[in-house]
Amino acid sequence: MRIIHGLDRIQQDIPYPVLTIGNFDGVHRGHQALLRSVIERARACRGTAAVLTFDPHPLKILAPDRAPQQIQTLEQRVDSLAAEGIDLLYLVSFTPEVMRIGAEEFAAEYLARRMGVRELVVGRHFVFGRDRRGDLEFLRRRGAGLGFTVREVGELCYRGDRISSTRVRSLLAAGQVSLAARLMGRPPSLVGTVVHGDMRGRKLGFPTANLEVINELIPANGVYITSARLDGIDYRGLTNIGHRPTISALSEHAERPVIETHLLDFDGDLYGRRIELSFYLRLRSEKRFPSVRHLVEQIANDQNKALRFFAWCEGRPAVKGLS
């Protein structure tokens, strides 16, 4: 996937651009349906399947107090868009200057003149431009005069509600990672670096990797069945998110919880290594045990559940998305 950074580098030398615009945080199944429509139209016309997205999220400039925590890092979002088959990504820094561009100017100057867009594919609720004046009706009216058509892709629902980034965020905040995976089409994941901890897990007989993540949104505190991708290989594991109330003096009101993962089939040095942690199922909430012995017994029980889970998954078509 080719990436063009910034509006000032946009050029009109792209074969028949079929474009969609959005934040695409999580690249969930609703996004995927939209992207498939873009790709199908581009392939049918021997054109280019293109996406225009912004970083940071526009609300971080417009209203920082209301800006949502992002499901993915920018790198994860870019990788997900590439995995869907997008040919070209316009990655635009959302700045106060970009914020002031009106819908009319954006449609005429950028979509039509600079990009040469031939087809624009958007969802029903799409709006853009200063004061959010660029809606579907505006685009269809102006597109006809500027040389591009507008195609609307309907909503995708699951269990009666629209699939959206907001819904995925709510599920993750509640620890419902398996349901979030169904909406995303793949397990939610965190990316980070293994850092030195206090070695308490190893002393208990369950060595853990302490992960310093760069994602904004972290699932609710609790114990999860996870896998850790390291150098392209997935290792089964258990992950605790929280404040370790049985063995740690860390305040339960600390802003950032500790993320520790115990790999079931890996033995080696992980310090300084980058890991992507995928979440499949929440086993239980984090709680204080009456003694360290009770904690060790519970961890052993959690590990057995994880092993049974992975054995069950191996008898199914795929773990991805837990479908």
C-alpha cells in the first residue's frame, strides 16, 4: 500500500481513484464492508482503491475533552487498511489549518482538482468540512458538477445495533473482548514493549512479561486469555490487567494499570522486545485473594482454562474473530 502524507503532497496522477474518507479506528466489520465496496469499484474500473484518513482524531483538536480513546495505534490502523487490500492511503495530519477548510473548498480543491476522484464511497452518516456541512446531499449535488459520483454503503448491524467504533470502545471498556472481536472481525490487540517488572510472577511460579503499551484504550481490568505475537509467531498466554491487589502496594486508583502476560509455550528473554497482544476471552475480574497461596491456585486454574480454550479452538476452523 502506497502512503501519501499530507494534503500538500496530493497529486492528480492516480488511475481512476475510488476514494473513501474516515477515521477508521479499529477497522471493524462496518469499515470493512465500506472498504470492500471501494476495492470492488476500483477493480471493476481498473482504478485505485484509496482511503483518506486523519491523525490525530479531529476531536483532539476540536474538543480535546470529548476526544475518544483510540482502539488502535496509527501503525495498527495503517496495517489493517493495508491488510484489507487498499492500494493508496492519504494520511493527513489534522491541524487547525485543516480544520478551517470548508466543505466546498475541500470538494472542489482537494477531491476534484488535486486527487481527481472519480467515485466517492461513504457511509450514511458521513459528514466533513468546517461545521460538518459536507453531508451526503451536498456531496451528490457538488460531485455531479465536479466530475465524481457518490456511492452510499449501508450500515452493518450485529445483534440489532449498528457496528461502530464507539460500540467497540464501549465493549472493550467493559472487558467484553470476545464480543468486540465479533464486531471487529478479529481479536482486539495491544502493542507494546516488554519492560522490567518486580519479578513477582516468576517467584510465584508463573513468570510474566510486563508490557508497556502505546495504545490509548486498554480493556477493563481482569484476567484474559490472550496470544502474544513475537517475530511473526503467536504464543498462547494469560494476561492480567490491573493493580495486583493481593501482592502489590500499587494504588487501585492509579491512572495506568499494569499489563502482565504469562506465555504458556515460550521460555526466553523478552526484555526490550515488541509484542502484539491479542485478546480472546475475559476469564474473570481482578480481585484480592486472602493469601498468596489462594492466588497461585487461582492462576493455575486460569491456566488450565486457557489450555482448554486453545485446545477447543484448534478443533474449529479459525480463532480469528472467534466466529
